[in-house]
Amino acid sequence: MTGPARDPGLQPERTRLAWRRTTLTCTVVAVLAARQAAQDTVAAVVLSVVAWLGFLAVAHRRIGAMAATRPPAMPMGGAIATVACVLALAAFAVAVVV
């Protein structure tokens, strides 16, 4: 016996918009980190860009998944990749400042 179809309301739209805002924030942080790191080493710039591209890929996949009527839960691999990219950008920021 199946129950009535779930009405997600505006929750998927809010989540999609939150991912877009987070992606924009990550982009600004990556640009600022790359700009600061460009004065020191090229390797730091490349690593910042790689971390940003990784986050962008995960966010793009998640935004696409939110278009479904009933979006699936975020896979563990995507969550781990997101955390790894954010921590990598934070580590690069600390390395550049120190």
C-alpha cells in the first residue's frame, strides 16, 4: 500500500538556491585565495583552482539532482568531496597567510 505522493513544496527550490549561493561564495573565496597565492607560488594557485573545480562539480551534480520531483539524498561520496574541497581551500588560506 502506497501513501499519497509527497508534496515537496518549495524545499527543493530553496535547497537549489542554497547550493547556488554556496557555489558563489566558494568561487569568491577561491578567486581571493588564488590572487593572494599568485604572489607566492603557482602551485598554490593550481591547488586552489583544483579544489574549486571539485566543489563546482559536486554542486552542479547536486543542483541537477534537486530538479527531480523527489530528489534523492546526497550520496556519501559527494558529501565527503564537498567537505574535502572546503577544507582544502581553508588549508590553502592558512598556508598563504602564514
